[in-house]
Amino acid sequence: MDLSAYLVHAATRQMAESDAMEEQFAGVDALIAQAESEAGALTEEPEGSHEELTEQQRRDVEAALALVHGTDRQGVRTRGHAA
């Protein structure tokens, strides 16, 4: 087998492996896309009054949101990126 044939064979094999992996994870990718779409439609702050929460409960909620949404280096919550 010459070098050119070897490279074609290697590239073809790599493409087949990549296609198989994409097919295997297609369901997971679809679920992630759906979840991201639904999350994008959510409002930043829930409707309702924050006065119903105690100060400790507000801190707990903010800590939980920071874990879910992630924070940048200045501690500002970022949208669209899970931690």
C-alpha cells in the first residue's frame, strides 16, 4: 500500500468512526438542544415576590443559581453556560 492509499484509508476509517459516535450520541445531543432551548425561554428572575423569602433563603437560592448558571471571574452570573 502506498502512502496516498494509506492516507485515504486512514481518513475514511476516521470518518466512519466519527459518524458512528455522532449516531450513538444523537439522542443525547437532541435532549441537550431541547433543554437549552427551553432554558433560553425562561426569565432570569422568577415571577413573584422575593419578600416571601428570608435573607438566608435568598442567599441559598443565589448560591444554587451560581452552581447551575456558573459565574465569571467577577462573580457575575453568566447565561447559557452550565457550570
